[in-house]
Amino acid sequence: MTTSASAGSPSSTPPERLSTAQILEEHAFLGELAAAEVAIGAPWQNAQGETLFEAEGFRFALFAHVPGQAPELDNPAHLFALGQLIGQVHAVGRSRFPASAGVRAVTASRGEP
């Protein structure tokens, strides 16, 4: 019989975590989405513009409560709204992360622009 180590015991291995740089990159992208008026929840910023904080060895960010509901996937209006949201996110992302030459080459080989 195998038992797993309890959290906090010396033999337990923490799950992989994002680096501080990766988290800040995500926060910056969320800020760009919010600036483009995409309906997302962006992290709170303090007066210095910081979005990632640390207390007692734990990193954390604060987000406002954003009310909502799960989409009804059999409702065409909900599917349309999801498509619009995904398109808005991609439009902002495209300006931030232009397609690489490799991606263009693959799509061109399939006859896509």
C-alpha cells in the first residue's frame, strides 16, 4: 500500500509553479485586455503599478469579484458571445505576440493565407 506524503512534510514535492516573470507576463496581458475593454477580470494594482505581492513566502494577486454564470452551450446567443470574447482576446494577443514565421509557413503549405 502506498501513502502520499502530507502537504508540508519534508518528503512532499510541491507542484510546479509559474515563475514570477511568467505570472507578471500574464498580469500584463490581462491589463492589456482590460485596456482594450475586453470583459475580463484584471489584477488589482497598487500605487506603484504592482500586481503581484508576497506575504510569508506566498505570492498572491488580488482580483475584483466578477459576477457571471456558466454559458448555456445549447444557446446560440451564448455561443456567439463566447466567440466574440475569444476573438477579442486573440485580437489583443495578436498585437502582442505576432505569428512566427514557422506558423505562417505551416498555414501557407495548407493553402491558407
